[in-house]
Amino acid sequence: MSQRRYELTNCEWSLLKPLLPNKLRGVPRVDDRKVVNGIYCRLRTGPPWADILERYGPATTCYKRFLRWRKLGVRDRIFEAVSAIYDGDQ
């Protein structure tokens, strides 16, 4: 996947990947990086969840992971890690 506006760079992805849950289940998951890019694009540009681009995977997957990760505190951990990096704490 080529780098596009509102998508994570390899460096950004390497920082976020360890913060995401990685529970493998019976059904193969849509790639987390695609989903994170879809969530980021949706939050940054504001379309309805159903209108995010197909390259980010199913809209329902992006929406459900966004809700699940918010409930698990993943979103807060990501914000804290990114804030620490930009504040010079790491």
C-alpha cells in the first residue's frame, strides 16, 4: 500500500503497533494497519463510517474496532504515547 494523505508512515506504525491488542481468533483479521488508517482518515476528514474508502477494509470492521479499542483504553494509550514523544518525554 503506497503512502497516502492521512495514512501512517512506517515509523509511526512501528510506534503504534505494539500498543494494539493482538488476540488471534479463529477468523483471520483485517490488517490492523489498514484499520488504523481507516479510523484516522475517518476522524480527520469526517465522512460517515459507511463512506470510508474500501482500501481500509470493511467500514463495520473499522467502526467496531474503534469502539472496542476505545472501551479497552487502547485509544488512550496511543494518545499518551504520541503525546510523550512529541513532548520530549521519551
